[in-house]
Amino acid sequence: MNRFSQLLAVAALATFFASQARLNSQENRAAAKTPTELLAALRASNAELLLKQQKTLQKLEEMKLQADQLRILAKRS
């Protein structure tokens, strides 16, 4: 390893350890300390995900309907 690579590696490690950013695994542990809290957090995130999926599905169904209507109109002309 040349001198520049060593300095770069040391700077990267120093930046990593000096940063105050929390990792995802640390956030999960800090957010829910008991199994009951963890379960409640998981249920809430699952409910949000299901809502997003329902909205996406609705948009896709609307797009399919519009595409079908365009196909019908294209066949007529």
C-alpha cells in the first residue's frame, strides 16, 4: 500500500467512527425496547406498507383501464 492509500483509509475510518449517524439496526433497538413495543412498531409499519400497496394497485388498475380504452379507440380509427 502506498502512503496515499494508507492516509485515505485512515481518513475514511476516522470519518466513519466520528460520525454520529445511527445504523438501521441501532434505530430498531432504540425505537422498541420491549417485544410489545416492537410488535406495535411492526404492525404500524406493515399498515403503512399495505396502504401504499393499495394506492399503487389502484393506480395500476386505473392505468390498465385507460390503456384498454386507448386500444379500443385506436382500433376504431
